[in-house]
Amino acid sequence: MNAEPANVLPWQNALWEKLTALHRDQRLPHALLLSGAPGVGKRQFASALARYLLCQTPGAGACGHCKSCQLYDRGTHPDAVWVTPEETGKAIRIDQIRELNHFLSEAAQQGGYRVSVIYPAEEMNINAANALLKALEEPGERTLFVLVSEIPGRMLATIRSRCQLYPVELPPENQALGWLQDQVEDAQTCRLLLGLAGGAPVRALELHQRDGLEQRRQWLKALAQVASGKLGAVDLAATWMKLELVELLDWWLAFMADLIRHQQAGEAVTLANLDARSLVPKFAARASGARLFDFRDKIQDYRLQLLSKANPNKQLLLEDLLLQWSLLFRNER
């Protein structure tokens, strides 16, 4: 049966062909590290690869019809394990890796590969990472580890050194827009979504599916109200606690970049925040360039704190940012 790749996104075809060729030549590494920006499709690729390796009649991809594919699609394949944090924002714990090691100590029930996907790999705590090292050093036959990471620099160097790195790149803008438009249809909306997602099509689609543009509209409206003194920083911070804070800070950083570019280049600048065309000139005219740069740096510092798991007080973080935002637009500079 000549199967076709399933769930491989168009910009991943070259990587797919490379890895499946290694598999056909019996040269596939036992441990892969898929790295890339959020929303570029790393998990989809890892899942497609696991399905392919477990398929009983693969062609260019998994057949989608055999018993193995059916088990995988139901999430019940006995030779596939996904290791993820038990709660959002929490670490992958040593007990989870011990369970994985027990799984790897047993023979494959379907007589083929055993595949484990660890995502996000940078969320393994130190004990979990150390527990994984032995398995990476002695993987056994027909065993594949797929570690998926957005921040591989946060992983132990000893873990990274035992994996072959395969970046999952952002696609060219035209390809990303073409894929996104097949699902969203409106070209202008697609361009806005893709810009907000930093060029990552899967992230852009997820933003659309959870009505993220309406969330954005409310966010921009609130920023304007705080800047004009119509809304207090403390009140708004309490509301924003319900949002994904890293994404919110990403939006804010992009918005600050537009303000700075507009101050420097005026109307000739191409804005990244297409939904804020009317706000950017107004804000850029009211704040000094030095303050804009300082405030952008503060946002970046807080973003890094959130990503580093330093566990800052999120309420105070937001209150401080919103208070500083309101001070940007006072007359005394």
C-alpha cells in the first residue's frame, strides 16, 4: 500500500523526507530533538513520525488503516507514550520518567518500534532529566525518543548532546498565508493572525479558533483606557490574570516595537500590529523615545522571569507594568 504522509504540514515536507529516508536506510537516530518557535507544528510532526514508525504497512507515511494506525489514532497504542506535564505550567516529574523507563524495559507489544515523545522537553525538572539520561544512553533496539522543545537551551547539556537536533523552521510568509487561508478564508484576517503569531501558522490558527482577535480588541481598548486614566492599573491587572501572560507580553512587546518604529520613521513604517493602526500614531506622539525603550526592556525582563520559572507574583507584575504604562503618557517627561 502506497501511503501518504498524514498530519505533516507543508513546510515540514523536507524534514519529513530526510527522517523517513534515514529510517528506510536503517540510520534513524534513537533520539531526536525537534526545536522551533511556538506554533510551528512540532507536536504534529512528532505525532506523524510516531504514527509512521508504528504503522504496519507504511509508504510515504503511515497507512492510516492498519491495526497499529487505528490504535494510535484512538490514543491506545501500547508502544507509544507521550510524556507531558500533568498540569499546565508544571514540570515533568521524575515519577513520569520512571514510568517511561519501565515502559522501555518491556518488549514492544506490536513487535515493532517503541516511541516516546517528551513535550515540552525543557520542562523536565533536574531529577527527571537525570533519570532520562540512562535510557538515552542505553535505548535498546527499535526505540525512538522524540524530545520537543521551544527553548532547548533550558535543557541539560547532557540531554541535548545525546539527541540529534532537527529544527522545525518557520515557513515563508506566502506558504504560511496560503495554508492559513485554506482554513480561515479571509485574507486580511489571515495576515493579521499570522503577524500576531510571529509568523507561526499553527499558533495563528489556534488564536483564531479561540476568538483571540476579540481578546486582542479588548486588550487594545484597555491599554487606551489605562493610558487616558479612565481605567485603573490594579483593576485591569486583576482581569488580565485570567489571560496567558507570556502571550500578552509578546503582544505588548510587538506593540512597543511599532511605537518605536513609528517615532523613528513616521507614517512610512510598516506596522506589525495591523489591528492597531489608529492607536500607534496617537501613543507614539505622547511618549518620549527613551521611555518607550525603557518600558520595552521592562516587559522583556518580566517575560524572561515568567519563562525561567522564577515564579514571580503575576498580579504585582501586571500592576507594575500597567502603572508604568500609564506614566508613559503623562505630560511631564
